[in-house]
Amino acid sequence: MVPGSDIKPWLREAATSRALINATVVDVVKGTTAADSTVLISDGHITSVTASADATIPEGCAVVDCQGKFICPGLFDAHVHFCAVPGFADLSKAFGNHRDVSLLRQPYVAAQMLHRGFTSVRDCGGAQLALKEAIAEGVFRGPRVFMAGHALSQAGGHGDIRSPHDDSLECCGGHTNGLGRLCNGVPECMTAVREEVRSGADFIKIMGSGGVSTPTDALEHLQFTRAEIQAMVECAENACTFVTAHAYTTKAIRHCIDNGVKGIEHGNFVDEATAALMAEKGVYLTPTLITYNQMASERWSGYLPPESQVKNTEVFKAGLNALRVASEAGVTMCYGSDLLGPLGAAQTHEFALRAQVLSSAEVLRCATVNPARMMGWGDRIGQVKEGFVADVLVLDKNPLEDVTILDDPETNLLLVIKEGRVYKSRWAQCAEDAAVPVRVKAA
């Protein structure tokens, strides 16, 4: 009997021990491969990575002959929003639907992400602790979740979904919607950080500039004062975590990092001097090019309201240049999609966009080891390495030669293994592990 399963009957037996033999292991740090390798997995972790000729396979271990195919670390999308679920024809409904509607659709979104190869994600506003716990305990399948809880926004900022004609007042500090929490002034900002930490946040997300999807914040707006940002950073650091900031313009990026922020989301208008400062301070950048690409496409014409479409066009044009500027300055970048509602189906398309500017090895690091390190998990996930959690993908082709193969998981992604369990198989060589057990206890 699984310990604790009398209280939580969905808890599962330990993952099957496996030996992935005759594999080509991808080293994302060095940008190299090692052919004829064997990866041993036990109790959800990688116990060894050796040359197949030297491997000793333990008795009772399930053997998967990889036939030279490529073993890559599980992918990490560092900017998602679970709360903006599919099922609505325009953005306002994706954010404005009832919480129950959103929550009951999030398991579908989570499973789709995992099946695309994303074994970890970082939710930058909207996901709550119940979702993270349910996935971690195996109630339903999904990637490992790192969450900000509610993104923190000033009134009228990127996170305030009220229209300019909505005269309802934010009645008290800490008012929340599906995406964000509104807070104004140092005391409210400090309370907001503490409330998100209390509610399970792994990091704090603040809105440092205007954005595309909300109605009353121009892109060039600065949001929060120096004192407010410093107070939020101090509270986050006291809780042993960090603050990342939504910021587009150079002015907004500097406003945030000068006041202690350790991550920048989007950063589409970053210039050379600011990128150099980010590299010097070790500030992470998470561009999200695919979201603007999709919202500008004919397929999703009308999904954004007109005022948001104008802003989207502006940031889309700047995005690839920002990627180039940041790379040349040595900024550590992470993979982010930021897709909302039904646009989430394009989650893997970010690979092709980044490959226009970066090498395949650089893009792959953005989606594996870099976000793992950003979240303080660099010694546990993001590499196929002894002692690491067994989050691995079996691929038909080499992602170091062409990272865009990850944009066609139905063809190229054969197995998705998370914590040693096979959650998705497109390959007859290896079956998927059973779903959550159904235990029927006799009276």
C-alpha cells in the first residue's frame, strides 16, 4: 500500500525502474551528444549515464532499446498562464470567465503542455496552489508547476482588467482577479507579496510597464514607484525568493532592475546598454515572441480588441531584435510562450522564431538548463545527468542540429518521461504508464 493513500487514494506506486539503452544522450550545457549510452532510471531519478558497453542493468529493470535515438532533458516553459483557458473567441472572456470555468479546464491545458514535452512550467500569474498540488500528487497529468500566484499590479496597470468606462473602485488593498492582485502604496505592496508567499508562490511577478492585453495601460507607462518595487523585492528576498517583472521598454526595464528585480519578462525594446547591465547583474530575460506572432496572425484576427492589436504590432516588430541584442550582450535567457486561451496550441512555435537569431544549442538551453537555474533547481532538472530528476524526452532527431524539430511533437517526440513515468508515448517500443489508480475498497 502506498503510504498516505488511505487519505489520498490517488497516490501512486513508485515509478518503474527503466534502462534506456543504445541511446544518444544530449548534453545541453556543452552542446554535444554521446552515442551508445545507457540511462538508468530508478525511483524517479537518473541513477547513471554511462557508455552502453560499461552499463550494468539491475535485475527487474524494464529495458527500452532506444536504437540510437536522442535523449534530451524535459522542456521548461518559463512563462505561461493557466488561468487564460481555451473555449472563448476573444481575449476578454479568456481572462474574465468565472473562476470555476477556468479551474475545471486547466487540467486539459496542463496535459497538453506535458504531451508537447514540457515537463516544467513557470506560471507568471493566475495559477493557484490547488493546481500545483494536484499535478504534483498525480490527481491529473501535467508539468511541474512553479507559480507566482497572482501577478501584482497597480490600479490601472497591466493586471487591472477593468475597462476605462468601468467606474467601480478597487475597494481595498489586495483586490484580486483571475490574473492579478491590485496593490497601491508600500503597505499594500508588502502585504500583497506576503499573501502570495503564504498562498504558495515560488516567486513574485510584478507589472513594471504597460502591456498588450489590458485596456488602460500604455506600453510606455512605468508602473509602481521606486519605493513600492524596493519594498516588494525586500519582502520577496526575506521569503528566500525573487521578483520578476513584466517590462517592455528600456526605461521600465531599468526602473525594475535598478530597484532589485532579478528577472524581466518580454523585454522587447531592450537596448545594448541595458542588456549589458542585465548581464552584469545576472538578471534573467524571458522573451515571449510567439504570443505576438500568433495574435498578429490572420487566424486569430479579432481575438484582440483594436486597442490591444495596435500595441501587439509594435512589440512584435521589436521582439527579434531584442533577442539578438540580449544574446550578444550575454544575457541569460529562458524560453517563454505567454500564449492565452486557444493560442496555447502554438506553444512549441517559439523554437522556430528564436532559431532565426540563435543557434539550436542556445535555444535548447533557454528551454532546459537556464530556467532550471533561474528557479534554483539547476542541480535537479534541466540535464540528463546522474542524480537529476528523470524528466527526459526521447526524440527521433537531434535537437542540437535543428531545434525546430521540437515544434512537431507528433512526429519527432517519441516519449515524454516525467519523474520516471512515461506520460506520453508515440512509440511502440514503450507503453505509457497507467493513469491514476482506482481503488475500490470492500465493505
